Amino acid sequence: MDETPITELLVRWREGAPDAEAALMNVVYPLLRELARSRLKRGSFQAITLDPTELVNEAYARLQIARETPWKDRVHFFAISAKIIRGLAVDYVRARLADKRGGDTVFVSFDLAAEQAGPHSDAGVDVLAIDAALAELEREDAVCARIVELKYFSGLTTAEIAEACGISSATVVRHWRFARAWLADKLGTS
């Protein structure tokens, strides 16, 4: 898909153009829904019983709040969407745990192997542990944490992540390797 229409629609939406929101949603809603569907099917979200449509609708509601964001381009939009999807997953698990009064923690497999094949542990890690580890990684290395978030929660390519972070693709790959190893160590899945 051409990036220009999304970028133009984002700018027009922020500026309040009456037809921009509907046009933008016609373009990005299917992309967000596919992203949600693929993320919910992945190992780390399989235990979450959210429907992709529910997730996208809630993400859209939160994006409405971020309407005034000075959107740079399509990649920036999907980077913000990644933060929202991560937050929704964490909120969902927290609410579910609260409903159960802290029992029956939802365990999920942690597999950040979006690009690289190879053996990975099937050890269970819960979504809240992933979120806490990412928060800790962010304090130690914000760029690495952002790369994980962009890759894992939004499914951006290495080139798109490089563009979003203003770094080279090779640097993204190096940070990604470090972050995967750091998270595997922190979560006990190495």
C-alpha cells in the first residue's frame, strides 16, 4: 500500500477535515484488524480471548483521543498503534486477573522470533511480565525497547522501524538481537 494517502489522511484528520476520518478508517481499519488478528494468534497472546474486532475498535477509540498528535507518516501512526495494542493487552490481562481476584494468571509463550528461525523455548511467560520487562528495558535502553514494541506489537518491518527510529536497518537488527537476548534472560526463557 502506498504510504502517501495514509500520511495525507492523517494530516487532514488532525486538521479536522470532515471526510478525512472516514477515509482514513477505510484504509487503516483493515490493516489494524489484520495486525490485531495476527498478534492475537501469536504465542504471546493466544491465551487472550479478545476478538480482533474488539481490539481494533478499542484501539480506534484510543486513537481518537490521540487525534491531535502531529502525525509524521504511516510508520508513526502504526508506532502509536503498537503502544495502544500493547496497553490494551496489558489492561485486558489486568482486568481479567482482577476479576479472578489474582488467581489463574494467564501464561503465554514468549516468542519474539518474528524474523529469525531457530529453536526457542516454550517456557510460559505472562503478558504482565512481558510488559514489566519492556518497561525495565526502556529504562536501560529506550531504543531497544521501542524496537521490540514496534516489531512485536505492530509488526513493522526492519526498514520501517529504522525509519521510525531514525537509525539504520543494521542498527535495528543489532538492537533487536540484544533486546531479544535481554528479554529472554530477564523472563527466564533463554
